Amino acid sequence: MADGPRFELPPHRRDFAERRLAKPPRAFASFIEVVRRTNDTVHGATEPATSSRMRSTRAPRASTRCSSTAET
């Protein structure tokens, strides 16, 4: 009795348990892949906006609008 009692499981129960143990790592790997692709997409989408914003940081142009003066 040093090893303790041994429990025998039917083969279909053992297969079920093994499949259940294999699912979480695959699900986590899929989740991480989706997060990485989303991050790449968001990063890629914001990069052009960031670079164009950096180019347009020059001083605003003076208004060229003429003030109308009433001539009578």
C-alpha cells in the first residue's frame, strides 16, 4: 500500500480526459495569435496617421482673407 490505491478508468473516459486537457493550451495559443494580429493591424493602421501628423506640425499659415471695407 505504499503506492496508494489504483483507480482504473474506462478507455473512453481516459480519452475524454486527455482531450479536455489538450484544449486549453490550444485555445490560449489561438487567443494569443488573435491578439498579435490585432496589435499588428492597429499598429499598422495608426502608423500612417502618426507620420502625416508629424509632417503637419509646422506653424499655421497666416490668413489670406481680405477684410472687406465698405466703399460708398
